Amino acid sequence: MKKNMKQDLRKLFEAERAKKHSMKEGHEARFEQRLDEAFPQKRRSFYYLFGMAASVVVLLGLGFVFYQQMQTEIPVKTTVVDKQPVSEEPYAISLGDLSPDLKKVETYYVSSINLELSRLDLSEDNKEIVDDFMGRLAELNLEYRDLNRELNEIGPNEQTIEALIRNLQLRLQLLLKLKDKLNHLKSSNNETVTNNTV
């Protein structure tokens, strides 16, 4: 009995699929009319259009001011970390040349290092601390060049790649530690000045 029911259901479904279902004439027009009645389109008011025009004028003005400021040269003192190895070899490869993922890693760390260097607040009060950290950073830069030279001479291997990435991480950590020390020094100097004025 169950087998007959299965066959009957199959036949019923097949017969239903074979039927052509059509909508009544004018169904689409009636549906659109009901939509228009339920959700009438609001006309845009004069103030709305005026506001849009004013926004466009403001954006154009801001764009012009930004463009003018970009055209004027502002002398900026920046310190940049070497990305490419100092090598006389014409076909030298770097960490980023090995794979797209390593390129992303290298770009991230080099950009972060350069950003942190550009954000350093240098003064006569913190010159000694900054010089000490810059000396350590220079040592890490030399180590990075040596690792890059090894990468070119021996070829890519897991140890060299990990050492290159670790070097970039250490440089960024060193700069973050320097930033913390400078902030601590600045806050302690501010406390001293505040205490002296009170």
C-alpha cells in the first residue's frame, strides 16, 4: 500500500509540473497600482534639492582647498627604514619577492615602522634615549641586510624567512617601546613642571 502511495504522489507531482500556470489578464497593472497606493512616491521638495546642491558645492570647495594644500610643498623631516637590501647584485630578491603573502607581511611591517618613526616626538630632553634606540635599530637594519644577502646567496629557506620576519617584528617592537618611554618621560616632565608651578 505504501508503494502505491509513493507512486501516486510522484504521478501527482509530475502532472502538476506539466500544467501551465498563467496569471489573470491585467494582474501586473493591478499589482503596480496597489504598490503605488500603498507606497506613494514623495516628490522632492525645493529645500531638499537646494540642500543637495549646497552639499555638492561644499564638497567641491573642500576638494579645491585640499588640492591647493597638496600643491604647496611642506618641508618634512622623515626617517625611513630601508626596505630593500643594499646589494650590488642586479637580480637581488627580497622577502616580498618570494610570495604575495610575504609581500603583505613585509609591507605591513615596513609601513608600520616608518609610521612609528614619523610619529616620534624628538626634543633635546629625549635625545639621549632616542639615540640609544636608534643605535639598536641600526644594528637590526644591518642584521636585516645580512639576512637578505643570505637569502640571495643560499636561496629561500624557512629559517631565513622566519629570521627576516622576526627582525621586522623586533624593529617595530623596539619603536613601540621607544614611543612608550618617550610618553612616560613626557608625562613625568609635565608632572614636574606642574608640581613646580603649584
